[in-house]
Amino acid sequence: MQTKLGTLRTRLSGLRRSRAAVRWGSAVCAPLAFALWLLVAAFWCDWSFNLPVVLRGVVLLGWVIGGAWAIRRFAWSLISKQESDQDVALIVEQQHKIDSDLVAALQFEDPKAASWGSSRLKQAVVDYVAEFSPSLDVFQGFSYHPLPKRASILGVTMLVLLVAAFAFPGHAAAFWNRFLLGSAHYPTKTKIQNIVVNGQTVPVFSAGTPNQVRIPYGQQILVDVQCGGNVPAVGFANLSGVNSDATNRVNLSPKPGESSSFTGEITHVADSFRVRFQFGDAISDPAEILIVPLPLVDIHWEITPPSYAAAVTKSDADGGSRQLSVLEGSAAKLTLSCSNKTLKSAQLTLNGGTAPLELVKVPSANSSEWVLPAGTPFDSIREALKYEIQVVDEDGLSMEPAITGQIRLRTDRLPRIVASAVTRQVLPTATPKLDYAAGDDFGVAKIVAVVQISREDGTSTRHEVVSKRIDEKDQPQTIARGQIPVSLSPFELQKGDEVKVTLEVTDWRGSIPGQKGLGESVTFNVTDLNGILAQTGDEDKKTAKQLDEILRRELGIGGEKNEKK
């Protein structure tokens, strides 16, 4: 609604907005310029000292706190102040030294002033102000101070920073990334292009978490670095302990004939450490060298002898031994375990072959164990076996050297047998008896009499007669004794023929064919009745003579006769 003081109100509103613009402009320029100079200070600190991410986080926090302080110090008093048209009218009255007519007229024209005092007096004041207000300069005394000064400072600051950013875009981009806790690096004159530690490539710059290189304990650490750009004459590997405060520096020298390739050796290291490579003005991110132990592997062999030997013998081999001796047909069960690390794989190479056996991982009470798969030569050993065991642990490391060993076949001795006969002169139809004793480590299966006949006409024949067989249910029978009658009637012998009887014993080996052993031969001469009687007389005379000698020795008769003589 149009009022008598509408023009005045419009001009006062313009003055109020202008004053607010100056306040807000000043409030923005000062803290912003202050924050930009704090950025310059942060850049100088980061660029000079190559701050780690933790300290850069502190710098970022300091920048936020400094900006908040600048807002409170330079802007809060300006932006917290709010002015109304009446406040601006009061300022105009003071500037023009006018009584309170402007403020009063504005108040009297308010609808709320209807109940205030005399209406004629209120209307007179409003008319009076409306009459002279068009010629009133409400902007008299208005100043834009301190906006120009603060805007100039902000403008110069922004100009300097923009020029620097365009002149050094790499530095500007790297700083902004690092300021926001990124992993960028400032451009350098020297470029570290490639780092290799013991054949493992190490990134020059990491993405926050230090790169880890695992080195077996006791292994020498060789470093190979490739540089570019402004290549210095020497480089350095700066070491610092992971679990201690120890520090060291190792010089890296150029390879002969290669000025841009550097090499060096890090020695006498027993614990993990961090390393940063420095060449000229280039410094790599830290890499963590972890000194890891090699896997400590134990093996245990469980030997099961063949069934025929299980009842009478036990394996005397040390299960942890790598050199074993077993009976043919024995089964060997391998158990492999690692006491200090987790294994990824385990292999057994047999007799130098090219196709190793992959061991199978099985869970155990305390850790994981590895065993042989089914269907290997170890299920029933028939020949000597040479083996080599190698593992790969969780760090990709293997044993140095691998476990090697051999399983040899232990000789199962041949069965043994002895035989004797009372007489060696026999009739053609006689049945002489042989006393025998046979033995074997694991059991006697059968005894065969091998009869070799040599006749007077020069011919000879050979016959085998199974004389004794021990049933499977009676095994193992390691010793067998008795008599074996050999019937000569079927051979149609004549006086003068010679019969040689050899006992052959076969040992018991269950389902495995047994081995044979021969005793000494017993020879019989075929004669007639007179020959038998003559031999009997000779034997009687021999026996009588032996008895006489025994009596003489017991009674001392022979000694007295000798003394008389």
C-alpha cells in the first residue's frame, strides 16, 4: 500500500542493504584471505618436511581451527549485526543532526500506532517528514570501509596463489591431494623409477599402507634401484626398526657402466625394519621388510609290516628317521606337520621323478597335518624308494634344503633246515627216517624231500615229495621239528645205487609267495642184507670201543698202565 513515507522507506531500505553488503563483504574477505595464507603455510610445512599423513591430519585440523578463529575474529561481529529501517533512520538523523522526526514519522505511520495519542499530532509529523524527505540525502556519510581494503588483500592473495598454481601445477595438485590426506607426491628433479628387493618389485609410492616384502631369515638382502631425471652420484637406503628405535643408512652405488642403476646389500639384519630410498630430492614411501622364519617341518613314518610278519615282529625303525629299512610288502604312512607356520602345499618327489605327489591336508588336534594320498607305492613297498619332501608356507617360502631320505628293503632271511639219519646203508625197499629241525623268522609253510637217485649204470633221476605242510590256521610257526620217512620202494632200487635226500623248506609269507631254503644232503647207499649186518657189526665194534674208552677214562686204567711202563 502506497503511503506518504513510501519514498523515504525505499531509500532507507536501499541504505540498509548497502550497509549489509559492506558488512557481509568484509566478513567474507578477511577470513577467506586468512584461510588462504594458512594454506600457504601448510604447503610450506608439507613441502619442506614431507609430512606423514598423521602430521598432515594435524595441519588440516589446525587449518580448520584457524579458519574458525578468523571467522570469529573478523566476521562474527559483522554478520551477527541486524539493522531495521528505523535503525537506519536513526543513523540518518544523527548524520544530518535531525531531531527524532524521521523515526517518529515511521512509527506513527505503522498501523499499530492508531491508538497512540493525538491523531492530529501524528498526522502532522508524518506530513512534515513527507514534505522534506525527498530532498534528504540518506547516503550522506555512508562509507564502504573496510570492504575495499579487505577485498584488496583477498584479491592479491588469490592472484598470487593462482599464478603459483599455474606456474607449478604439479606441486599445486599434489599439495591439494596431500592436504586432503591423499598419497600424492611433489614433483622432483630425480625420478625413482623402479625398486627391486631380492627379486621382489617394491612400488615407489604406496597408497597409504606400507608395502611389505617378506625375506627369509638369514638370507642376504640385495637392493636394485633404477633412477631417471637428474640422477645423483649415490643414493641411500634409510633403515628404521619396526620393533625398536634403531636406525641405519646404507649407501647405494651405481652399477659398473650403468649410471642410472644403483645396487647395494643390507647385511646383519635379524629383525623386521622399514626402509625409504633417497636419491637426490626424491624420497620413496616406506616399505616394510619382514624377516620371516623358514618353515620348521617334522615328519613321522608309521611302518606297518606285512600281515605274515605282524604277529611276530614290530617295526624297530624310528618314526622320525629319514632312513628306514622295512620288509617287502610293508606299508609306510607319512605324517608331516609344521610347528611354526601354516603351510599352503606339500609335495613328495619319488626316485627323482618329475611328477611329485601332492600331500593331502587333514585337520588334527593342535594344527593341520599332511599325509600321503591313497594309491602310492608306499601302500605296499616292493622296492627301495628314495624321496624328497618340499613345502610352501603362507609366505611363499620353502625349506632350505628340502627333506630327503630313503626307504630300503630289509632282507627276509631264507628259511633254514637241518636233517640227520641214523644209518646210511639201506635196503632197496627200506623207509629210512630223517630227523629234521626247520626254522624261519616268520613261519615255516612246508617241507619237501628232494630225492636224487644215482644208479650204477650212470643214470640219475630226481623226485620231489611233499613231506610236511603246516596249515594256515597254525601260522605263524617259526620252528618245526620231527621225522620224515622216505619210502624207497617206488624207486625200484638195486644194490650199488646211491640215494641223496635233500630237505627243502619254504617259509610262510601270507599271500606273498614264500622263499625256499635247502639243508645239507643226506646220502644213503643201497645194499643187501649182508651189507646191513656188516655195517651193524662195525657199528657195534665202534660203539664198544667208545664205551671202553669212556670206562678207561672214568676209572683211570689207561693212566696206570702208562705209569708202569
